[in-house]
Amino acid sequence: METLVAALKHVAKDILKVGIIAYDVAADAVAHTTETIKDLAAEARAEVDGGTSHGSDDSPASGAQSTNGTESRTTPAKETVGH
């Protein structure tokens, strides 16, 4: 009986170790994902507040696009009203 109890303790401890390792891996993944989302949000906020874009300024499409969304929505309306 004591051998069975010792074996079950060993199995229980191994299961707990796997759980701890899985928790640590998941916590690291969540932290990394959270950091990535915060970085993207900060970049988006900076572009909205500063009006900057990662696109090249000399491309034809870059003039029609806006980082804050206002230019791309108002420009076509102005063209439509003007015609």
C-alpha cells in the first residue's frame, strides 16, 4: 500500500510540474501578445495624433489615404460635389 501511495504522489507531483510549466508558457505568450498589441496601439495613436504614415509620400495611393481616416472620407465627397 505504501508503494502505491508513493507512486501516486510521484504522478501527482509530475502532473503539477506540467501544469506549472504550461502556466508559465501561457503567461509568457499572453505577456508577449499584450506587449505587441500595446505597441501597435501606440503606433496607431501616434499616427492619428501626428498625422504620419508609414507609406511613401511619392506614391499615387498615399495622397488618397489618411492615417486618421478623415482625408480619405472627405476627399471623395469633395470631388463628387465638384462634378
